[in-house]
Amino acid sequence: MPRMKLTGKRIYDWVEQRVQLEGPVKEMALHKVPRNTASWWYVFGSAAFTLLFLQVFTGILLALVYVPSAGHAWNSLNVLNHQIALGWFLRAMHGWGSNFMVAIVIVHMTQVFLFGSYKFPRELTWIVGVFLLLLTLGMAFTGQVLRFDQDAYWGLGIGASIMGRVPVIGGSLVHLLLGGPIIAGATLTRFFDLHVFVIPGLLIVLALLHVWMVLKLGVNEWPMPGRIVRRSTYIQEYNRLAHEDGIPFVPGAFWKDVAFSGAVIAAVAVCAFVFGPKGPTGIPDPSIIRTVPKPDWEFLWIYAILAYLPPQMETGFILIAPLLAICALIALPFVAGEGEKSWHRRPVAVLTVSFLAICWGTFTELGTTTPWSPHMDAWSGDPVAPRYLHNDTPLEREGAVVFQDKQCRNCHSIGGSGGQRGPALDDVATRMTPDELREKVVTGGGNMPAYGKNLSPPEIEALVSFLDTLHPVGERPAVDPAEQAIQAAEGNPPANHDLQDQHPHPGP
């Protein structure tokens, strides 16, 4: 036994001489922190860091089986759920780990805000924390997309429509995000790269930077009422407090971090075992709506707000509100970098957290119960009204069948019957030419998914032919100005301008 110990010591010394980690590790473990920071209120950051590495570990194991292609992603998740031993538990650990990580990061940010930990000299620590929160939410969203089921498809479609509203560069951003104009195999590959490589890499780098700054600047002291932060004196006061009433981080405060992190991992395991993984639900197909396309809980509040906002206000809210919120979080330590830390003497901070918590809880609850367009019960199952088929050709009638069979009325109404998410189609032929209708059906845009890979070319032609008949009596259908000019120059009557040849339908 002594020989083994001697050999082990020699190996350790050989490695340490070349790596030289003992000094920095001891410095990190034994650095003094104020005694009152050895509190259960200071354990959330360590728990979030632990969950990050749980996500990395389980994600690597899942990546060994998961196939990031439109044709195989859904099947690979079912293989994990049903054919690989404990594959379902691994998926559940990863999914519930994501839920816990988002929740704990939010709680940690709230605690930091209430404790005034963003004040001098920890401004950059707070800003890095803001970006860690955004990246954590990005991990949650991209992870939902990788399920590539009905919820994921519609969630991604909504996300793409939001990005598409960005002025000037919206279309380019959507193409960059989706790898083309529609959701397809290239889309899943890009989100896999984001979820597995880009976002985790940034998370790890920023998390390590965050921890480094916490170690170098010290753990924020307990916010005592009357202890004022001044840039000119704070660092000297903190160093004196840590020296006179400080304890080594290990074991003084570290054991609570370990205990809480262990409890969180145990809670993740219990939830994974009891509730299992989420999804996948139905195979993604935008033409067959079999599920309510709700996002995961992290984004339900956004979902509910958009459901209640009038359509004309959606774009402004989507583009302005998140930007203002992020700017406010980043500007906070520069605007309020000095003064009181204690929440007892910062009523505005307490009211702000209370207001946001009530709003978040209320909208999240509404998001679980409130119907959202497209209304999944908007389709009555009744055929298209006969007045819309009067004098139609066989191709146009076939288009009406496609329109009904693919449940287009979940989003669009005709004659007052149908969903309200998309515009009513009673006069769509007066606003769009057949070519424009065809492009819209194939590539989508705005809030409308792309159907180019879910409808056959004959179905698309039939549907466009039917839509081209939808205009009120006596009102001319839309005409391509370029085509009209060419025909006029050739002495031919403009196409589609002879109302006798049209099949206008009466209004509702």
C-alpha cells in the first residue's frame, strides 16, 4: 500500500509540474467570502452551472442516436423512447434539465436584482448574466425545434414569422435561419448545429467568464440596510469585510452549493422518471393540423400576449418590446450602479419584480387554457358552400376539395366561417394574381407556413385555380401590371378583364 501511495504521489507531482493547477485551485477554494454570504440564497448560480454540465453530458449521449434530418429526426426520437434501454429516461433527463435550468437561471437573476448584486463593481458580471439568460432561452427554443413534431413545426413557423417582420433584413434573416424559404431538412441541420455546438459553446465560455469574475470581484455581501455602495470606497470596504468577517469558500459556503445542486439533480431525475420525456407528438405536416401548436412553458406567456393583442399591434410589440427589455437590463448597472442594495429600502425594485411575476404567471396560465389562432375548432367539417362553386370548372372544384381537405379554414374564413389568424379569402383574387397566390402557397410568409413540400403540384394548381375565383360580383380580379402592359402593347384585351368569363361569388 505505501508503494502504491508513493507511485500515486509521483504521478501527481509529474502532472502538477507540467499543468500547475494546484495553486489556482487552492486559491479558488480557499478565497475568503463574507460570512453572511454562506446562505441558501446564494446557491442558485452554482445550481445553474451544474445543470449546464448535465445538459452537455446528456446532450452528447443523445447526439449519438439522434439524426438531424427531416426524414429521420422524428423516428430517431421514437427509437430512443421505445427501442433503446433507458433511452426514454435519457431524453427525459435532458428535457427536464432544460426546464429546471431555465427556471433556476430566472430565479438567480431575480435574486441578483433584489440583492443589488449588479451594482459597482459587478456591472459586467450582470451583463454577462443577461446574455447567459438569453442563451439559455435559445437552448430551450432550439431544443423544442429538434423534436420536429407538430408542435415544433408550428413553433418554428411562428418564430420564423416573427423574424420575418424585422424591417429590411427580415427576409434574409428567415432564409439564414431556415436554410431556404421553407422549413425543410436544411432547417433542422441548422438548428442542430445551434443547439449542439454554437449555443452550448457560448454558454460554457460565458459561464466560465461569469464564474471568474465572481471569484476575482468576490461574492456579493449580504445587502444590509444602510450600507451604501460608492465607487470611491466600495472595494476597500468589501476587502475589509472579507478579511475581518470572512470564511474560506470551501467548505464554509461550498457545502450548501453542493447540497442544493445535488437536490436539484435528484429533482430532475424524479421528474424524468415520473413524467417521462415530452413528445414527439404527430409527424410534422402543416397541411394536417392535429395538435394545438403551443410552445413549451418558457414561452407560453409570449404566446398568450400575442393571442390577445389585436393583429395590427403584433408587429410593433414583437419587434420593440424584447429590444427595450434587453436594453433596460443591460443599462441597469450603469443607471443604478450606486446606492442601497437592500430590497427593504428599494420599494421600486420589489414592486417591479412583483408586477413582472404576476404578469408572467397570469399570461402563462392563460397560455395553457386560452385558444389561440389558428383556431383548431374553426373547421366545421362542412363542405365549401355551393355558392362558391357555381359555374366552376372541374379543376376549380378540385381546388375547393383541397382547400377543405387540408383544413385551410383553420386560419382563413370564407363567408364568415373559419379561423381569424389569416385574412378572410372572400376577395383574395382581387388582391393577388394567380402567380402571387401560387408563390404564397408554396413559400408561405408572414404567419403562414410554406406548403411547397406538403402539397403536390396538381393540388397546388387546383387550389390556386379555386382561390382565383374568389372575388365579389362585379369586381375585377387582380392583374399583373407587367402582363397587362404587354397585352395592351400587342393589341390584345387584358387577361381576366372580361367579367363574363369569370365566376364571381356573392359576398357572405
